[in-house]
Amino acid sequence: MDYYKVNSKNLSLLKERVSVPTYDRTNVKAGILHIGIGGFHRAHEAFYTDELLNKNSNSNWGICGVALLSFDQRIYQTLKDQNGLYTLIVKELDGTLTKTIIGSIVDYLFAPENPIAVIERIANPEIKIITLTITEGGYNYNEATGEFEIENPSIQKDLKNPNDPKTVFGYLTQGLKLRKENNVSGCTIQSCDNIQGNGHVTKKMLLSYVKHAEPELVSWIESHVSFPNSMVDRITPATVSADMAALKETSGIEDAWPVVCEPFKQWVIEDDFIAGRPAWEKVGAQFVEDVVPYEKMKLSLLNAGHSVLGILGTLIGYSTIDEVVNDTVVSAFLEAYMEQEVIPTLGDLEGVDLNEYKKSLLQRFGNIYIKDQVDRICSESSAKIPKFMLPTVQSQLKDGGSIELAAFVIASWAIYSLGVDENGTKIPIKDAVKAVLHEKAVAAKSNPKAFLDIESIFGSLADSESFVEVFTKSYQNIMQFGVKKCLIDLNSKF
């Protein structure tokens, strides 16, 4: 078998082996600027956009991808070398691989290399939509108060060096300022991150920064920029060398950074685009008036479920999510958590059968071909737990519902934060506040409540006597008997 690298020159050869773009990429203009061109974006928004372009739809909706941070240089260089092309590998439930070359990213910029080029591109009249996947932690707000953290050193540096920004807020502010100065029409900024009310959050955080950086710009943004909420869903594990090797072996394709994902995908979007939008609904996206019920369902069931599996599975000694969920003791606990503590907080969702959704999640988590690493799921838990689990806890506390299962998970997180699993193996903790978590985790060994005293994560949860009582009992039981024995005992109760 001959081997071909992924690039524009080889597309005609690759089309004999896998699906490739049917549209002329040289005629596609970038009407979308996307910041954060990681795996999820390339499995989700870029995929939907590629599907739409394949329908011979409006060719003004290609994507210009921006690699924002210095450690994003590798993905930028890969896309540059491959002319923006990459392989999307969908791992079906039966183990088959569906392989597609995606062509919707038609331009790419590396922000640290040329900040002004990114600012000018944001101001380009052809850009109608700016989309973001900057992770939950990228929005720079205090988890407890919901307020923008203006004292963040990176933010302060951007305020002092507006033409050499490092944060998304610095870039957006200067780009929008240039749009205003050049009398360019407004645009839409759309978050594609797992944050409830992500459009509202994006607007609030951006305006909080703008009030300090360019206060005269605030009213222009409020009049000329829209911030639709959205809910995104597609499990996209980190690509590993085995994925690249399998792609080369089965299809003769050499791709320096393919993307692996599950077959399921979902995108629910508030239809609030001030300067037009692609007809993503033609390829499966759902436009609605109110995203909130859908995103609440997804965050508190799928995302929280992932965190439950990641934390408990890591402590037990598993390395991938499918291994964890295929342990019947853990999956029974997760099902009980969703049934007893989450679903009661969701109410009725039009067009959604929550029990069927719950079953589909267990099936998706259990896909043995995805091999989603538990350390990826557990990374930045300090930004995830407050969004995925704590709203459920607060709602249940308010209504007098069960909190025992959520408390068990958070107690497990406190023990996880010590950095060693139950087999004595070191846990590679990846978290922006890793040092604080470890400090409080050590203190919790003598006083479990100490872990809940991280106000930036838990807010006033430590003031809830009923939660502290259940949390403390769970912590002590796990330390004495281990996670698995405790799960068996809990499962017998629910």
C-alpha cells in the first residue's frame, strides 16, 4: 500500500480511500474565526461546517482557526503543513472506523507569532462569527462569585500591553475596537464550551474586561455584538499514537494529528446571530429559543457523569472511562446518582426522554473503542465540579432531596487530590489550582471539612451542616474501607 500525507495536493489520491471534501476549498471564504482549534472543535463545529459545505451551501462560511496559546504551536504547525486538512476518525460502537478528511478550516493563525494579524482578522468585514473553545477555565471568573477576576496577572499584562495580548479577552477587545474604528458592522461571538449560559457568561466576562481596557467600547459591543447560548456534545478523547498508526495501517494515510470521536453528536443553539449564520440545521444542529433546559441536562448528566467516572475510576486504578463504566459496581452508582439526585432537578424537557438519555449515556461511556483517558476527564476538575455537580447539590439541598451520592463523589475528589490512588500509584493531577487542592486535601486528613473551605470552588457549601455531615462520613468511610466497598454499600441503599 502506498502512503500519502494529508494535504491539498494528495486529496485526489485520498478520495479513493476515505471521504474527502467535495467542494472547492479555494473558493471558500472564512466567515467564521474560531479561537481554540483543539480536538473538540475539529470533531464538532468544524465537522458540522464541513458537512454543510459538502451540500454546496454558502461558501462564505469557512473557518479561520486561531491557535491562541504558546503550547498550541504544534496544532498550528500541523494544520499549516496539512493545508488545514485533517482526518476525523469516528469510532463506532461495533469497532468499525468511519474516516473523513475535513476541509472546513481554510486558514489558520498562531497568535503568539503575530498578535496584530489576529486582531486585524477579528476586525475583517468577512468575519461574521467568532466561536470559542477555550475550556471552562478560559473564561477567567471566580467560581463562587461568578465575577471576572481582573487581578489575574495575565489580564493585568494585557491591560498594560493592548497590542500584544495573551488572553482571549485582550484579542477580542482590540479586534472589536478596530471593527468600530473602521466602521465595520458587528458580529456574533459564540461560545462552544461546557458552561451553563455560555453566551451570557462570555458577554459578562468580555464586558468586564472592556470596562477596564476600553470603556468607550462597551456601548458599541452591547449594540453590535450578539452572544448566543449553545449546548455542545461529542465525546472526543485525546488522540494517541495508536490512532495515527491504525489510520496509516488501514488506509495508508499519514496524518500528524487526526481527531478521534464517538458517533454521537449534538449541538443546540440559541438563534441569535446579528450578522447572519450558516444553515447548520441542515446538517443536524438544532436552533431553539431557549438552550437552558438542554444544557442543564447535558452538564448535570453527561459532564457530571464523566467526572464521577473519572474521579472514582482513578482512585480504584482504572485508566480509561470505558473500563470504569464497565465495572458494574461503578456504573450502578452512576445510574443511581443520575436517577436519584440529578433527574429530579431537571423538570420536564420537551422532546427528551430523560430515562432514555440516561441509558444512552451509559452506552456511550462504555464504548470500548473510544478509550477516553481518566486523566483527561479529571483535568481541571476545579473548574468542572462547580458547573457540573454543585448546581445539583444546591438544588437538592433547597428541596430536601438526596445529596449523599454527590457528597461521596466530592469526598472522593478530596482524596484524589492527595495525588495517590488506592494502589499507591501517583495520580498526575492537571489543574490550575493544583497546589491549593493538595494543601486542602492534606488538611482534610485530620478535618475533612477543610477541603470544602476552598471558597472559590465551593462557595458557601461548607456552611451547610447537612452536606458537611454526609461529606465527612463519606470521606471517613472511603479512607477506612476504600472506594469499591463503599460503592457496594451505597448501591444496596439506592
